[in-house]
Amino acid sequence: MNDTTTRNNSVWRKTPYANLVRYEPSGKYFARVRVRGKLIRRSLKTTQLGVAKLRLTDLEKAERQRAGHQTAVAEGRMTFGDALAIYRQRLQGNAALKPRSKVYVEQRMTALVKSWPGLEERDVRRINKQDCLAWAAGFVRRAAASSFNNTAATLRLILEIAVEAGGIYDNPARFIKRVRVLPKKLQLPGHDEFLRLVETIEQAERVRGGGSGALVRFLAYGGFRKEEAAQITWGDCDFEKKEITVRGDPVTGTKNWSTRRVPMIADMVELLGRLRRGRAGEPDSAGVMTVRNCIEAMDRACQKLGLSRLTHHDLRHLFATLCIESGVDIPTVSRWLGHKDGGALAMKVYGHLRDQHSVAMAQRVTFGNVQHGQNEEKEKSEISGTAN
């Protein structure tokens, strides 16, 4: 045995569990498993034995499934479900993809399988161009444009795995065309309509109970996403600086993982002050909102008042719209909303408000000649009236 072999053996420590070893220099555990004659050694990225055991089980299962898929392809057999399983493994192992993005892709996979009966069991060689176009023609009629495009893209990516593995020669889903995504026309309530909406919800809650009215106000006064509002605690509300911290939690917090601070408008200060006085005994770690969903309460109130239906995200639009109409510049509003594009998206959605505001402000700009001419006409009119 040479020195290199001795040194390699000394850095690896066996454990009481099969296929699990410990790398002494770092203390991390590694999987050392043989699948169909191939030795696989992979870091489990933990120094905790209990965690390593769980990850080892998942890794062994994934590797054996992958080997099974590869064998099936080599023997000329590969179902769509086989390709789907490989795609799902890659999806979950993609560290660059945000957790919420992974959840959304999973939803697209579920929608795809549900809308195409028998797809998982079908041999990829039996999926052709006409099959894909027939599915697309049916699915596009009952799905939103963005949902259709993303589901079709998921279908293409899954079938691309079959191409990559040699199961099929060409990707039949490449013939599916994207549909145009039209921007949603905002139908937001006016000032008085919003107040009537909230009052209607709160009147109903005096009978039913609940905190939907407070959540409607909270979302509209702060421009938060529904998931963000659910995570805001009393400790995040700084009443001295009059600002609210929105945490950048990759799973339950902000959409882009970043932390931001949103100033409290006067209505927000009044709302939070009233809620805090009513729940003075709660710790700073307690959530400000007691409910996470107010869509049903808004639906009932909108129907009763004859208003257009509102969603949680419409309340975020309402906040941005009011800010811009009040004279706040779009880049600032964009930061408050948590956008990371310098205001590009906000300009696209709310740019027309900026243009209207610009025209109104332009009427105030003068070099004096117009005003002077108006005064002269007024004086002539007054003189003429006196003479008559």
C-alpha cells in the first residue's frame, strides 16, 4: 500500500450505517453507494449524523430511479413519466432556482398531467406533433395566457429530456406556439368606493368575526404581497421611524429574497395604532395580521356594492396608483413595492398615470405672458361693464 492510499483511507471514517462515511478534515458526511456497478460518492452537505441519514435515503432512491430510467432508455423504453421524474429531480436540485419558482413549476406539471389523461404512462415514442397540438388547443381555452405558455414550456423541457436520453429523435412540443399575454386592465375602486368596501366588510365581521377588513386595509396601505403581509410581525413595525420592514425570507418572505422598508402612510399609522392598542399583550414576534386571506370577504362586499371584483394583488396596485397620483415618483414607488428593476415594471404598469400627472403639472408652468394676457382681458371686461 503506497502513501497516497494510506492518506486517503485515513481521511475517511466509516459509520455504523451502510453507504455513509465521514470526511475527517471537514467533518461532513458523504454517501458512498454503488448503483448497478457504478460507485457514487457525493457530499450530503451536513455534519449532523441524523440529517445525513435522511439525505442518504433520498439520494439512494433518486440514484436508483435515475439508473432505472437510463436502463429503460437503453432498452428502447421510456415513458413520459420517466422523463417527468428526471425533470423533477433536476428541478429540485437546481440551487439557482427560487423555492417559489420550484413550487410554481410543480403546479405546471400537475396541470399538464391533469389536462392530458394517460400522459405519464405513454411511451415518449408515441407522442407526436398532432398530440401536442391537440392538447394545446384544448388547454388554451380554459387556462390564462401566462399559465398556458408556462405549462407548454414545461412540456417542451420534459420532452427535451427524452431527446437528450435518446428516447426520441425530435421534440414534438416545439410546434406549440406561445399565446399573447395581454396586460390586465386595472379596474380599481375610487377613494369613496374603497372606503365603502372596507366598511361593508367590517360591518359583516361584527356579526361573523374575523380580521379581513384589517387585512384589506393593510394590503392597500402598504402595497404588500399577500405572502409578505402574513410574515410581518409587531417587531417589524417601527412606530418611531414610521416604517415597516418586509423580511427577505426565500420560502415565506419577499418574492426576490431581499429585505425592504416601506414607510407608513398616515392611514397605516392609524390602523396599526388601533390594532396594537387592542392587542397590547402580544409579543413583538406575533403577526400583525390575524388572517391571511380576504378574497371571499372582498367578493361578497364587491357583489353587494356592485363593484368590479378585486384580488389581493389589486390592493397592491391600488397602493401604487394612489402613491403616483399623489406625486410620488415611479422609481420610489417601485422600491417600496420591492421591485429590483429600477422601476421598469412599474413604468410599464403605471406609466399612464405618470403621463396624466405630467399633463396636469404642465398646466401650471408659465412664463407669465398667458397670465398677463388673461389679466388684461379681465381688466377690459371690468372697465366695459362699469361704462355700461
